[in-house]
Amino acid sequence: MSVSRLTAAALIASLAACAVGPNFKRPTPPAAAGYGSAAWKETAAAGGAGGDAQRLLADMDVPSEWWSLFKSPQLNQLVEQALKANPNVGAAQAALRQAHELYSAQWTSFFPSVEGSFSGARAKNALGTIANPTSLPQTNPYYNLYTAQLTVSYLPDVFGGTRRAVELAKAQMQSSRFQLEAVYLTLSSNVVVTAVQEASIRGQIAATTRLVELQNDLTDKVRHQRALGTVSDLDVLAQESLAAQTAQQLPPLQKQLGQTRDALTALLGRLPSDEPTQSFRLEDLTLPTDLPVSLPSKLIEQRPDVRQAEENLHAASAADGVTIANMLPQFSINGDIGSSALTLKQLFSPYTGFWSIGASLSETLFDAGALLHKKRAADAALDQAAAEYRAAVILACQNVADTLRALQADADALKASTEAERAAKKTFDFARQQREFGTITLISVLNAEQLYLQAELALVQAQANRYADTAALFQALGGGWWNRKEEPRYERTGPTGE
């Protein structure tokens, strides 16, 4: 039988054999029918920006570009730019390419390897002497020797070690794929939440600025009344102190706004000097009113982190099979064919050819328990991966439940904040009118003004919380990557993003 036929027969036999170790089976999905007391059908409604009621739709799928539901062209542009230029995306894509190449390299283990070699040597035979006749007398002991040969080697996968190694590499590649999806999801969510945070801070700055202007007007009036002798110096100092305290809140808000803009610029893969031109305000965003919700059994299919944990479990299962195969006998088949001649032109001429074929079997007889300990380590790694998968499932369901609770609380908080702001505004306006008629003290006006300030800022924060937690729900549900037609393209940039 020729070397090629023997190798092909061994290849077919190895592929048909059984693989040692556990055969991976996908974990059973959670049987829970929902998220317990965290679930709801419709939130409370409040007037004003972001005050619409939100509804949960069980049959609604998560769109791949879920951020477009906020109906902000500027937000859509920034998310698209971030997915193209953020270096974390490029790193995750490179990791996936690396894993794919390693899987392809491991898959070649199913085939024999063929090596070609050529050697040339200049040698001298021993002439020998009467005292030491090592060879026959020669007229020319010098000669050249040229050898050209092909070496074929093959390791039959008798116990499935190679198949488990390929299975391991493929699972690692899939893990890298879901890691990339997790980067996409986290990045897009961070852009949306950062934009909402910017809008919230701008709203707080605007509210604080309006209140500072009101307080300055009131301060002027109090000073005028002091000149008329209708109020005391203590009243003037109290009003000036409150105006200064309100103005004192502006610098921290402006610092937060600048840092938020820096964070948004970094998410786009840019340096602070290349700040985006887009800016955000709450009134420019539309609150999505119809929201999807997935059952836990479907959620584990959607969450990239859960899918990555599943592939890590698959890889640990395959690695356990590899350690078992390493403890069993190892087979190998080797063959050589070539030609050897004293001159180059004689190579491959009649009577210069040679060939050999053979098989070997090896088994580790003593290694001080190294293979056994590696097997036990693989068992422990499999248990670890199983526990991490369960933890990922629990965390995924917890994220959805927490977000559902947050959305319901946000709606209630916004409704209460809206009512409180309206009441505080009416109280403040009424107090200023009564003060002009002299029917109430200045202290009463200051108290009403302080309550209005707190209500105004609380309203802006409550509005922003609804937008941010709505984005968090889409993130908790997996972000709709399964509906994406193509992956975002990464634009290679220099070290400084140029």
C-alpha cells in the first residue's frame, strides 16, 4: 500500500472514531415565565417632555439600531461614528480575526503534513593503514552526496483529541465573536446615556440660570425696599445670600458638562481637541413609548455576555476531552521518499531512489502524575465555566428586572416632580405678588423660591432618568444584534486617531 493510500485510510478511520470526553450540550434555558413583581404593562403618564406613558410589548423585537427610536438625527450620527472609530471596536475585531485564524490553523491538524528537504555534503572516506584498516584503499577518498526527499507524517485521531482541540478553538472563536457584540452594545449604550447626561446637565444649567436671574431681580427689589425703609438690612443680606448660593451651583454643573463632553468625544475615538459639533437637550429627544420585553428563555439567546459565557463553557468541555485524549496512547504514521546521488545530475536517476514507511505507538508510563493533574484541572475549569454561565444568566435576568423597576419608578417620579414643579412655580409667583402688596414677609418669598429651585432641578433629573433607563432596557435585552444585516466597519486610525 502506498503512503498516500495509507494516510487517507488513517484519516478516514480517525474521523469516524468516537471522541473521548464529554459531548457538549447547550444548557437548559430558564423556565421562568417572567420577571416577577418587576413586570408591568404600562407606566404612569406625566405632562411635559418625556412624560408619555410607556408600554411593554411581549411580541416586540429589539431593533438593531434601537437608538433611532429616540428620533434624534444627531444621536444617530454619533452612535454610527463611535461604532466606526472607537479603538475598543478595533481591538475586539482584531481579537476575532486572531481567533478565526487560530481555529483555521487547528483544523489543519486533521491532515497529514508534508515536508520537502534537500541536502548536499562534501565528505572524505578514511583511507586506513596497516595498523588500522578501516576501509579499502581508494584513489580518491573525497566525494559529494546530494539527497532530496519528501517526508510525510500523520497523527491519526484515534481517540478524538484532535477533534476536541478543533472544537475548543471554534468555541474560543465564537466567544470572541460575542465579545465583539458586547463591545458594540456597550459602546452604543454609553453614547446614548452620555448624550442623555449632557442633555440633563444642560437642562439643570438652564434651570439654575433662570433662577439666578429671578433671584437677582428679587434682590434688586429688596434693595429698593430697603432704601424706602420697608425692609431691614437682614432681609437684604438673606436674599443676597440665597442668590449667591444658587449662582454657586453653576460652576460644578459647567464642570460636569465639560467632562461629559470629553467622555462623549472619547467614545467617538477622538482626542479632546476634536470635540463633536453635536449637542443635546432633553427637548430634542423623543421618549420611546412602546418597549420590548423578552422572556428569560429568549433573553439568554439575545445577551452577548450570556452567549460568550456559553461558548466559554463549550471550550472548557472540549478542553476536558483534550486532556483525556492526552492520557491515552498516541499513534503516528511516517513515510519518506527521495533520491540520493553523488552528483546533482544523477538525482532521481535509476537506482538512486529510496523510501520508508512506518508507524509508531507511544504511551506515557511515568510523568509523576502530570497528565492526571492536568485532567483534574480541566475538570475544575469546566465546573468554573458552568458556574460562570449560571451567574451570567442570573445577572442578565436581574438587569432586565432592575431596569423594569427603574422605568416604573421613573414614571412615578416624573409625575410627582411635574406636579411638584407646577405647584412650586405657582407658590413662588403668588408669594412674589403678595410680597409686593406687603401681605407676607420676605422670608416666606425666599422659602418659596428655594422650593421652586429644588423642584425645577428635580424635574430635569427625573426627565433624564426616563431616557437613560429606557436605553438601559435596550442594553439589558441584548441590543438587537441578531437583526443587524452587517457589522459596523472599523476605520483604522493612527495612535492619535488621525
